[in-house]
Amino acid sequence: MAALSVATCQFPVSSQIDANLGWIRKQMRLAASRGARVAHFCEGALSGYAGTDFDSFEDFDWDHLADATAQVADLAGRLGLWLVVGSAHRLSAPHRPHNSLYVIDDSGRLIERYDKRFCSGDTEGTTGDLSHYSPGDHSSVWNIDGVCCGALICYDYRYPELYRAYKSLGVTWCSIPSTPPTSPPKPSQPSARRSAPNCTDSTGRPRTPIRGSPCRRR
């Protein structure tokens, strides 16, 4: 059975893209030096998290973020390291951006993007995530060295149907970053992961060996 070594990376995310980029590059190098095959980072790691690290996307420097994304992709290729990194994905006006994870392979290619599907806030989009972000509408699946991988973001972890969908696709490792610091679920907010016991997730744990199998056809 295939095995995968995962580095879970955390740092003090801020509104400063350059500062976030510096931390990510440093921790990517550290992960690679310790034998990790993939490094994954928290929600909004590169861009910062709207409503927490900065007030809104008004006047946000999207070109700067695109350049930073290209830099981490280039480093992933040079290190031979897979990367799952939280960021924001720009949409055309008047749509708000997605709260996203970019999946970059060990040659530096962007191969997948997951957009947070269950965003907090009211239906009018005036509070919580929905005051800054548009929800996504799809699963994201990819394969690393024979291990089928998937992704969720933060609040998504509460919804069993998301885990069941990944189970049906053969996912055995699911990256589920949240806004740091990561804390255990409260009794009133149980995780839904028990609905798919074959799927190991990683949120705030240190480097974890994962064993799994290839993805099934979608």
C-alpha cells in the first residue's frame, strides 16, 4: 500500500503577503529537509484571511498575490515538494473571491483548486465568510505517489455528505486547514469525519505518515 509523509505547517498569518510568503518558503524548505512529500498550510495562509487579517478585499493587491503564488510554485518545483496552500481566488466582478486551497505538484504546476463550500454568515452576505467570499461548488481530488487525496476547508468538516463524496472517490487523505490556531471541535460542533472512516484528515497535527490507494474515476 502506498505511503505519504505530510508536513502540517502553521505560522502567524497576517495581511502582509510578503511576510506570509517568507514564512511559507521557510517552512517548505524545512518540510522538504525532514523528508515530507507534501506540505499543507492553513486557510488563507498566503493571502491572509478577509475579516480576520484585514477588513475587506477593497483595494486588495491581486497582482502581488499572483506573483507570490508563482514564487511558491517555483520553490515547490525546485524542492520536489507537493504543496497545498490556503489563499484567495479572484473572481470577476461583482462576485466575491473564493476562499481556496491551491494544490501544486512537485514540478511546480498548479493542478487543482478547492474552494470552501460551507461559508459562515447570513444569506444576505452581510456577515461571516459570506460578507467576503463566494462559496465553491465542487470536490477536489488528486493523486500523490498512489495515495488519493482530497480537500476541505475549516467549517466544511461539519458536513458528512462531503466526506461520503470523497469516500466514494477513494480518498484516503484529506487536507482540512482552518484559521490558526487550530482547536478541537466543541461538543456542539462535532466533526463529520466519522461518516467516512477510511479517510484520514490533517488539520493541526505534525508530520503524519498516510497510507492509501489511488483515486477512483470521477
